[in-house]
Amino acid sequence: MTAFLAIALSALAMTLIVGIRYLLSSGGFALATRLTRPGLYTGLDRQIVKEIRWSLYSAAIYGIPAGIVAWGWQNRGWTAIYTDIHAYPLWYLPLSVLLYLAAHDTWFYWTHRWMHWPRLFRIAHAVHHASRPPTAWAAMAFHPIEALTGAIVIPLLVFAIPIHVAALGIVLTIMTVMGVTNHMGWEVFPRFIWDGPLGRWVITASHHQRHHERYGCNYGLYFRFWDRLCGTDGGLGSFAGRPRAPLSAQAGRGADRGQPVAGGGSGH
Ligand SMILES: [Zn+2]
Ligand SMILES: [Zn+2]
């Protein structure tokens, strides 16, 4: 098999993996939403179809660089990914995960702020904000330009920062889960996480919810570090009373939509 064909197959396989991972993770959390907060996504069917379509395009954009790098790792010894757990001290395992999250967060914060520059927003980022309010399906609902800015991060970092393959799996799992849960419309984490000391530094749904409400604040991905440092932290948003559906779809629905209010307990 020629190298070109092998790389193409690797990119295709990665695209399928990313696409299936998206469908399972977003689908799983959408199902959890339906079971625990019935009606939360009522009236959003057309929006959800668009979220899924954009997300599947994004899966290809994420899959191609990942597939190329995975091929190079397997066949050419590219990257600083290691498989021998003792190649580095064990304490480096959690540190490497933190380094990846911090680097990704930094990249995300600045590219995200950049994409809120009005001219660029219309081209590259309006797609993501067209979800009002976002749902679990919006996790990868990005315009291809925005998807590309996200897709290159991990494939570049694996050349720069050594990481065990299992630690990389943890990074990708955190990336996937936070991408979905931050858009889901409710807090999946216990209140002490997002409303306690940890929540002052770690981003969960309540924080990203405010970004989707106000646009001009809360640009971070995992941590509030850059938002706090740069004065763009707008605090935590609330899930109470946010517009979720056309009025016609809301008719006949009680005021209590079964959502936790930020600071209002664990929900129903
Ligand atoms: Zn978002
Ligand atoms: Zn934004």
C-alpha cells in the first residue's frame, strides 16, 4: 500500500472515530437530558438537525490531521507519544494531562476572543452561536474555520509535549465530555464543583452558558484563568428562564422546566 493511501485510510478511520464518538457522547447526554429534564429541548428539533450537521462536518476536519499524525506515529516514529509507562516518572502522567489542558485552554481562549471580532465572528463563529440555547448536540457545531482552529491543537501538541498514550486518552475524554456538557443546558456536576472553590477556576456548563447569553465574556474552555487575568470573566450563568423555544412550543408548558438554577440545587 502506498503511503498516500495509508494516510488517507488513517484519516478516514479517524473521521469515523471522531464522528461516532460525537454521536455517542452527544446522543448519550441528550438521552440523559430527555430522561431527567423532559421537554428541555422541545421546539429545538430544527436547530438540533443543524447542530448535528455542522458537528459531522467538524468530525472530518478533526479526523484528517489526527489521522495523518496517527499514521506518522505508527509508521514513522513521529510525535512525543510514548507507550512505556516508565519512560517518564509516574508523577509526570497527571502533569502531562494538565499541561495539555492548559495549552489547549490557552489556544482556545485567544482564538475564541479573536473569533468574536465582529467581521470574523460573522464568517467563522456565528454558526456556533446560532444555537440559542445550545443543546448537547452543539458540542462540535462549528464553522469549518473554527473547527480547523480546534482540530490542529492536539495533533501539534503531541509533537511538543511528551504524553503517555493512556494520558492522551484521558485528555481526549475530558475534551469530549466538557464539550458536550458545557452546552447541555444544565449542570451534570455536583454543585460543590461548580459553585465551590474549584468552580472559581474550572469551567463547567454554568460558566459557558453565560458566554452563550452575553457573548462578550467567558471565552475559556477548561479554566477561568485567562478570563480572570484579562478581565473577561462574567461569572456563572443561570439556566432559569432562558429562552429555549419558540413561544408556540412553550405554550402549555409549566414555568418549572426541571432545570437547576445556578446556585439552586441539584435539579429535579
Ligand atoms: Zn459554546
Ligand atoms: Zn463564542
